[in-house]
Amino acid sequence: MTSREFSINAADYGLPTRDELVALRIWDTHFHGFWGAADPVAQYRFNQFYVERMGIERSISLEIGGTLANPLTPAPFDDALRSLLDTERAHLSGITPIDPGFPDESCAKMEKWIRQGPCIGIKYVGGNKLGVVCSHPNNDPIIRLAAELDATIYIHTWLKVGGTPRLPGRDNLPGESTPMDVAVLAQRFPNVRLICGHSGGDWELGVRVVRPHKNILLEFAGADPHSGSVDFAVKELGADRVVWGGHGPSRSYATELGKVLDADLSRANRMKIFGGNFRQLAAPIFRKKGLKLEL
């Protein structure tokens, strides 16, 4: 028996079975299945074993077009990823990274990868060489175009403690946005929905920062797992404003799923977080692109 064939009876350990996970209709809205791969298509095929084993209905890759380090520079495997998104469109979608330090170039990339391509949204990555965060006025043409395209908008956020005195956010990378930056952007565009990634890097602060802004959804993916974090977010924001991602392969599905499975939620609210809320958010662009979507 190979390691891939080994399995346990999940129910014997009080864990959900694969059939139960499938029934939750889980969308992994933070998929890093191509990250750093020399052959991203082969890497995707390899990762699909684990995606399917966990009953994930759809993966949303946040690294389509360019690279995370140079999001506006075409990568040699871009054509292969465009083809893959087409052939795997039943269970794979793509979000393309942009750089607010270069708004014109970012908008041109959005035209190529979203309006004329397969992607459904944009990602603000965790820093950029000009140090431009998402609250800067450079972002206005990017957000206006995203709204016109019905594109989803994902913003990596974090609060790294540093400086003198040591405070959250003072050790962030240049251009790495905080939940406070997302709040400023949300005020300028109250009719555009934004995803505040990683629950702000500090969920106790992140929840409080985004709470007044109804157009911000809070994402749980990649930050350290803490029992009670999702419960707190739902209590303060409501279940309709929380989304989930697996952040694999740097995080395990068991770790990330546990954040939501641990929470004291109704089944309906659990399903909203695991995919229902993101499906509602992405429904307009799915329809625009002729993609099948069951809410």
C-alpha cells in the first residue's frame, strides 16, 4: 500500500467524511497550487489529488499571469495557465496579481487577463517595490475598472509588529496593506466589495477595523489557527461577511478547514463561509463569462 492509498475512517475520529465535506460545497478561494513551480501545470495535477481527497468543489488560484514578485512581467508559463484555466473551468478559476505602483500597467493587465481572458478578479500582493498600499489614490482607476468588469478584489493584509514603540503594522513590508488601508479604500468605494485577506493578520484587530464597512468581507486563510476566531468574526460581522481559503500547499487543508469546523455555527452559516459568500460575490462575473454557477 502506498502513502497515497492509506486512509482512515474519519468518522471514527469525530472528523467529517469526504462525502460530508463535498456536501458543504467548499470553494478554496486562496489556492497557491502553482507557487514557485517550474512546471505549474504538472504541479496543479499533483495538487489535485489532495484537493479532490478533501472534497473541494472549486479552487481559486491567486497567481495567474506574471509572478507574485513581478506581477506585471509576463512569465514563461502564462500561456499554459490560460489554457489550463479553460480546460479545467469546471473546478478551477484564476485571479491575477496587480501592482498599484503602476496603475496604468495594472489596468492593461486586467484588460488582458479578465476582460479578454479567463480570470475572475485581481489580487493585491503582500508588498511592492514602490511601497504603494491599497489606500493610495493610485488605486482608484484599478478599482473603477474592477467594478466595471465585476471582478473580485482580494487584498493581502497583515499587521506585523515592530517599530519604536512596537505597534501592529509598523514592520510591514513596503506596499503591504493593513486592514486600516482596506477600510480607507472601502470608504472611497462604498459600492464595491473588497476581501480583506488573512483576516488582517491579527483577527482580533482585523475584525474591529473592517466592522463599520459593510462592503468588506473578511477572509480566513493562512494566518495561524485560533479556536474562536471565526466565531468572533461571525458575531461581529455576520456570517455573510466571512470567506474562507485553504492557502495550500503552504498550509494544510486540515488546519484551514478546522478554523470553520471548530466554530459554533449553523450548517447554513458554515456553508456560507466555505463557499456560498464567495459564489454570491463572483456570480456577476461568472455569468458574464458564461461559466456555470449554482449558488
